[in-house]
Amino acid sequence: MRKLQNRIFSLGLSVFFVTAVLSGCAKAKKDPGPPITVKASVDKPIAAIGDKIKYTIFIEKDKDIEIEPFTFGQDLGNFAIKDFGSSKSVFLNKEKISQWYILDTYITGKTIISKVRIKYRKRNDPDWSRIDTAEVSIEVRSLLDNAGRNIQMRDIKGPVGLPSVINKYLIPAGLLFLVVLALLAGYFLKKNKEEKGIPKKPAHETAYEQLEALRAKDYISRGLIKEYYTEISNIIRHYLENRFKLRAPEMTTEEFLASARESAELISEHKNLLKEFLLCCDLVKFAKYAPAADEINSIFDSARNFIDQTKENEPA
């Protein structure tokens, strides 16, 4: 009989626990809790003037809940936003959002940052719901609040001297560089003035001197005919450059003759003399032509004759 009573008691107790668990599960299904929670906080509720304060809005919501972009900063009192950013993470069916702002102020006192309203709804739901963060209080204190009465006003420090290394090496080196630069500038200015003061030698005088120097080298008796013709051709080409500003040394014979035909300073007779002279020189220089003795002598006379006819008129 006693055993039967114990069994009945155990069975009733089991039924009671099962009923309680089922009731709790049913209640949990009926009240799953809000799909979103919000919170606002600061990293320091009490700050000194000029401190940077981080204000953060935390949002935790179901993945199928969407929130409307919200604005912050309309009612910050004495604070100003210096920077901002956000982060987001997802775990299982929950999404966490953190939106932070860096604030600062240079006005002391207690300031209340108003609550921020967040609008949310389930996806594809036409109606929006609202949830607000709590207000946040921040107290800004002066740096002098805890200084007491032992405050002494001191004058600003004087100018800081240059390091000893700069005084010892860099400044003397800089002064020496400036002196050398001034000396070089003076030298080149003086040289330029001297060059301007010396009258420039006429082109024909230079050419005559070069022809006599060529004669003194005695190329002909040594059998250096090609070298003789090359040098006498260069003398006339440089004479043309100095006399008529024609870039003769840098051109081929064909290019130069084409350019000379356009020159108004050379008459037809002079152009013909020049053409004949340069072609004779090219035959020896490039075609391996062996001129006779009278031809070698006449090429010198042709060069001198061309200079005589085209030189500048000497002033009276």
C-alpha cells in the first residue's frame, strides 16, 4: 500500500514539472521580446575642458529588421562633432551596429545630450515603429577647478637658441658658400664686361689666319691631300657661319647649297663659286679623287678669292 502511494506521488510530481515546462515554452513563444534594443553611452561622463569624448549608439536587432538612417548632432549644446564612424557584426540571427562620434568642447558646465529616435520595421512591412535611446549627461570641468589657490602666472619663455651643431658647422658653411657664390658671380660679370669691351674680330680676318696656318702645316708635301681638303673646306664653312650666320658646319653640302640659294646676302656669282669649291672638296674627301698639283694649288686660291669677294667692308 505504501509503495502504491509513493508511485502516485512521483507520477503527480512529474506531471506538475511537465506542465510547468510546457507552460513556460508556450509563454516564451507568446512573448519573444522586442526585435531591437538600443543604448547610448559615453566613455567619460566627466571630462576636462578640451578633452575628446566618445559618444556611441549601440543597436542590436534581428536580421530581418531594417532601420531607417538616423541623424545625430542637432541638439548637442556646447559640443561639436570632430569625427565619426561605425562598425557592424552579425552572429546567428542577430546583427549588432555601433555608431560612434568624437565630441569636444571648450565651455564648462553640465550638458544633456538628447535621446536619439530610431525607426525600425520588419522587412516588407509598410509601417515603421520607433524606439529611443536614453539621454546622456556629460559634465565638463575647467582645468583650474582642482588647482587651488597656488596659481602663479609666469611669463612666456624666450626664444630657444639654435643647437650647438648648427652654430658650430652649418652657419659657417652657409656663410662660406655665400662668399664663394658672390665671388663666382663677380668673376663672370667681370669676364662678360671684358668680352663686351673687346671688339669682335671680323670673320674674314679669322679665315685668313686659318688659311695661313693650314699652309704652314705643309700637308701637300707630306701627301696628306684628303686632310688638306677637309680642313680647307671646314675653314670656308666656319667663315660662312661667322659672316652670314649660316649653319654651314652642321649641314651636308647638298643641304647647305639648298640653304644658300635662299640667302639674299650672297649674289649668284658668289653662290656659283661656293658650289664649285665645295663639290671639288667633296670629290677628294668622299670619292677618293686624286687631284693634280695645279688643282691642289687652285683650291687654296679659290678659298681666298671667295673670302675676298664676300668679306665685310672695312670702315674708313
